[in-house]
Amino acid sequence: MMKIKVYGPGCARCKQTEEVVRRALAETGVQAEVEKVSDIQALAAAGILMTPAVAVNEVIKVAGRIPKLDEVRAWVSAR
Amino acid sequence: MGQPGSAPQSAAWASTTGRRPRFAGVWRPLLAGAPLLLVWWLVYRNLAPFAAWVTYQVLSLKPGGLARSVEFFVFETPKVLLLLVLVVFGVGVIRSFFTPERTRQILAGKRESVGNVMAAGLGVVTPFCSCSAVPLFLGFVTSGVPLGVTFSFLISAPMVNEVALVLLFGLFGWKVAALYAGTGLMIAIVAGWTIGRLHMEGQVEPWVYSGPVAGHTQPGVRMEWAERLRYGRDAVREIVGKVWPFVLVGIAVGAGIHGYVPEGFMASIMGKAAWWSVPLAVLIGIPMYSNAAGIIPVVQALLGKGAALGTVLAFMMSVIGLSLPETIILRKVLKPALIATFVGVVGFGILIVGYLFNLLL
């Protein structure tokens, strides 16, 4: 199953990012496991320098901004 | 991921395949942009007569305090907003070339002095938000960027930013903007170097160095020009969208001071003669957290009423460059002694800048 990780130490923008991701999943009907990663060490280990960030199956798709709904839709349905 | 074209929408990573020539896609938006730029220029040039016309003809105000305030507001607000849109767009496009990953790669393993200078410079062009100061700090330090070099970056990134420079240029002229940028970079370089010399690696929370080495993000990516321009447009939407209320309020307060506070009123409080005004300005400025957009118009108005430039610069730098929220965030990775050193060294640098300009100008 597709695994989506939302990285962010818990700022408002990170919450919005998670909402966008969940909405994209709901709209496309794609099944995916969404994990919120807020531990700073885990963030560094994943190579994240700017938050919020989103990774799909361990590949970072966006960092430093809230992704747009269309973008997330494209990521989750591109396979 | 990594298959070309699988995510045409993603802005930063994993998009292009490199089949198209380097500047493909730049011409059409450039052609579309030229008339816009012309309109921008015409509007910008005619703001002063427009403000006078609104003040004295439309509102038919008598020359005096109110008229001065209104004219100031009607002139400065559109001017600053126009400059902001243009510069934030330009800087947004430039920033699409400098991701933090790339900056880190450049700085990793650099020798101190050279590294400090480069880090301060890169701090200006690399996208940065104090909310991600901690992951950035971790990512830099664990991948071999020296501590002092990391600090040079962390000092210059918030202090010498495009919003501050636009406002300084718009309200004070290019000389003050250049002075601010130059001395801001200087402080970032020297303070970072000093922190490096003090060998305070022991004052970083121990788990930082014992944790896993920072992973490396995606391979180098080439963006197409259309994407870079979109990056610039998004920057305008995000930054100008966030900052404009502060600009309005700041200019409104500035306009009030402009019209009603008597000339020379600030001379006794923030003038050259008052030696204690510089340290006081720094002390008041550090815990204050306002973005550049709100503070600069106010400060500009104070300058017109007899405040000394050095004192004013020091105040601005400490408000913009050192903020309480950022130090609280950094407490997660730094021990109090290092935070105190950081604030102390930077504050001291700002103090010197303040005195220097009061002496020279």
C-alpha cells in the first residue's frame, strides 16, 4: 500500500498540509497510509531541511510549503 | 518516483528529464511580462503627483498635519506594495535555483572563514523561514557544515531578507538599504566566525551529534523556466499576501508621526547625543517580534523627526534579526549557554553598527 509521510513539528502549516493530503486521498479514492512525523531527529534523518514536507513511498515530493491539492492528487494517482 | 514525468505538477523535485533546451519556456512568459512591467513602471513613476492630487484636489485638504499624513500614506502604500510585488517575484525566481539542500551541499566541509562568508551570502538567497530553523540547523550540522558557518547562515537568512530591503529602499533610498545589507552580512560573517572560534560544539544538545547522519534528499533537479516563474508567482502570493496588512498599519502609523509629531521631537530620545539610545534600542528590539514590513515605515518616520540613523538601524536589526520565538525554537537543539552567546554576539555586532553610523553620518 502507498505510504505517505507528512513531516512537520506541529505548526499550523503542517496541519494544513496533512488536511490537503487527506482530502486528495478522499477525492481520488486512493488507499494510502498517512503518517505524521513530528520528531525532529526523524526529520533530519529523512533529509528534510524545510517544513512542512511530504514524502510518498519515501520519496520527498515537496518541502518548505503547503502542497496544492492538484499536486497531491497527481502524486497519489500517478501509478 | 524518479520516473520522468510521473509527477508533472511537483515544483521542486523530480520533474524534468532534461530533453528540452535550457531556456525553453522562458520566452513566452517573458513576452507576456513586458507590458506588465511597463504598466508597473508608469504607475510607479506617477505616484507622487497622484498622491498630491488625491490630497489637495480630491480631498481638498489645507496644507498642514492632516494633509502631510494623508499624502504620505497615499504615496508610500502603493509604492511599497508595487516594489514588494516586483522584488518578491524576482527573488522567488532566484530562490528556485537555491534550495536548502544545494546550499548545504555547498557549505559542507568548507573551511571556516570562507565558509562564513559563503554562508552569509547564501542566507540571503536560500528560502528560509524561522519555523524550520531547527530541521535546517540539524541538517546542516550533521552533514558536516561547521557550527560557526551554520550560524552565519542562521543570522543572515532572517536579517537580510528581501522584504526588509524593499522597504528600506522604498522608504530610505538605496544608500540606507545598501548599508543595512552590507552591515547585516558583516555581522552574520563575524558573529558566525566568532561562535566557531569559541568551539561551542559541546553546547549543542548531545543527541544532535549522536543521532543518525542526515539523510540526503533528492538528486539534483532541473526546473523548467515556467516552473521557476510559477515559483516566483507563488512567492508573491504567499509573502505579499501575508505582509500587506503590516505594511498598511506600519505606513499608517508612520503617516501619523509624519504629520503630527513635531520636527526634532525624537532628537532628545533617539538622537546622536543620547549615547544610551543605541543599547536601549537593541535591548527593546530583541524581544520585539515584528516583521520588517511593520517596523520599517514607523522607523522611517522617526528618522524624519530627528532620530539618528545608527540608532534606527540598530533598532531595526535587532527587531528583525534576533527574535524571541526563534531563540525559543532553537532551544530544542542548543543549550542555554550557546543561545546566550548567539544573542550576545549578534547583539554586540548590532551595537557596534549603531555607534559606527552615529559617528560617521
